[in-house]
Amino acid sequence: MITLLKKRILLGISGSIAIYKVFELIRYLRKKQAIVRIVMTKTSKKLINKLSLQILSNYKVFDDIFYTNNNNIIHIKLAKWADLILLVPATANIIAKVALGLADDLLSTICLATKAKIIIIPSMNNYMYKSPVTQHNIKTLRKRGILIWGPNFGKQICGDIGLGSMLNPNIIIKKLKQYFNTPLKNFNIMITAGPTHELIDPVRFISNYSSGKMGFSIAYVAALLGANVTLISGPVNLLTPPGNIKRINVISALEMKKAVMDNISNQNIFIGCAAVSDYRIINFSSSKIAKKDNLIINLIKNPDIISEVSQLTKNRPYVIGFSAETNLIKEHARKKLIEKKLDLICANNVSKNRFNNINNNYNELYLIWHDGEMLLSLNKKQVLAKQLMKQIIIRYEKDNKH
Ligand code: C5P
């Protein structure tokens, strides 16, 4: 699939010495059949020739805010035309101007006037990049939803070694393809992740070894593919992955159930990746229990969250469960698939003599549907998350085509 086909990409070129890489980038973009328009800043024109870019892009290059054509105001026209504005290479100066909302030349004015996504590819000396003011500007831009790709670490043209070099054009193209590959756009996906803690008293709890890494990897991939993700997480030591992810932190199974049920009504897909504690303590002690020779704790079964989701009669999402097993992996998982009325279950082996994958970066998954199965062999959880989402999309589309 050509994901850049007919995408309208406005390149905003500013005056960094890495500007030479733009020639190759334009060639790649046009090869992928994107439509490229170019706006240059005053300093960039001191480094490269406007005519070369005009020939490469096969279109007039713009640099003058007062340019008009049939009374069209150029900055508004270009701001509306673009599907995406790529500031490449982006100097510390253009980054600062966009962060501040300055509009003193054509490029900065377009950035202020556009509704299109802006992606910034920084390129500058590593001290300029590291400077608190540039870092502050980058943080501000990220908060506004502007994407920053790169920079690379390495030997710079000035001789310094550090962070500041522009990404190479082939990497930019790869990231752009990923950016435009959004089969889950307008999809709402809810994911539960991590363990739950069931309190015995204010300082003790029962739980399990779940790290949350698999669920967080799935959340990251789903957001990358364009989904609106709701990530309901038990207590884990993980940062929320970048992207359109709303995270709700919970502690216990009951809290997780409430968070799920409160937000389930508009979900297209539910992925129960959490290792929900099977039991909770009947009589939670609000003060610390004193040490005794024998302590008897009475447990009661927790509600099965995923079963409640799969039994919804109104707005039932496509339901995917996980099954961590130490023996008879597929048999046990298939039983849960049926009993919990799931659409798909992902079974994994968590026996110690395997790779202790419950708290690990690697995993192996058996995907089991009612009418078939597939092995996703041992791999990093991030890779597995991509492979899993691909299968989910294929099956979801097939099962929802009536
Ligand atoms: O713990 P069990 O092996 O039954 O987990 C299978 C699936 O059920 C998982 O997707 C898990 O997230 C979900 N589950 C749940 N609520 C529970 C127990 C498990 O949603 N109380």
C-alpha cells in the first residue's frame, strides 16, 4: 500500500547546514507520490538555491509573505492546502518562533494559521539543542501536539559530538509512512494492563508479577495506528507511551472494574491484558495487622471484568483476552475463550523454565479464535504488539462485515 500517495506535504525549510539532506527527502517524497510544496526562510536561501528546490519539487517555491496570486493570500492558502507541515531542517530559531506564535515571515505565519499537523525535524549544534530555552520550547510544542522527530546523536558538521543532527531522509520517510498508516483512526480501544493490588491492611497487599509491559506496548501500537486509546492500568512502574492515550490508574480489581464499566459504552475493541487478582480480602483491616504466629486471611473471588464486558448486550465491543498459563496452555486458554465468551484469546506460557515472560521484555503468544489459531513466536513485546494489532484489525474487519 502506498501510504504517501497524494498526501499534501508542505516542507518548511530553514537555515541549517543539514539542508543538503532536503534534496534527497524531496526525491523520496515524490517517488512515493506525495505532493510537495516548499516554503523557504531567508537564511535557508543563503545556503541553497531556490531554483534547485523548484525543479526537484516541480512547483514554485514560496518565500515571500506578500506574494499573491489571483488575490489569494499565500500564507492562508498554503496553511489550508497542507495535510502536513514538515519543518525540515528545523533550526532553533524556527522552533522558538513556532513555540511563541511569532509570525514575522511566511513560514512562521503559515505555522500559526494552519490546522494541519506540524512535525519538526530539529537540526542544530548540540549546545543549541541542549540549551534550556530550546528544550523548554520543544516541551511546549510537544504539549500542543506537535511531533518532534529526532535529532540524532553523533559527530556534527561543526566537529562537535552530541545530540542535534537531522534525521536521515530514509528514516523520515519511514516515520511518515507510519504516521499516515492509521487504519484505527476513529476507533476507540480500551486496554487493561498490569496487576491489581488487593489490600490486606494499609501496608500489605496480595498481587502478582505482572509488569504491564505487554498492555503498554499494545496501547502504544494502537495509538500509533490512529486509535483513541483508554489505558486502564494497575500499579506499574511504566511511563504512559506517547500518542493519543488516556491513562486511568487503578489499584484494585474493583477499581479496575469501575474504570472499565464507566468508560466502556463507546469502545470498539476491549483488550483485557491485566493480570487481575483472582481474589480480594474479605475484611480489609484499616489499621496495620499486628504480627501473629498464624494469620488467617479470608479471600473472596473478584468479579471477572472481561466476562462482564463480553456479556454486554448494548454496544458490546470486540473482546480480546489474555491467558497466562504454566501447563496445557492452549487447552486452558480455549476453555477461557468459550467460558468468558471472548472473540480472541492470547495465550502465553509463564512457567519459570520458559523465559519468565510475565515480567520480561519478551513473550510468545498463541492467538486462539473460535475457528482457528496462530502462533506469534518469541519476540520483543513491542514487536508482538504490532503483530497482534495487525491480526486484530484483519479479524475485526472480517467479523464485522455482514
Ligand atoms: O485470570 P484469567 O486467566 O482468568 O485471565 C484471563 C483473562 O480474563 C485476561 O484477559 C484477564 O485480563 C481477564 N480477567 C478479568 N477479570 C478477572 C480475571 C481475569 O478481566 N477478575
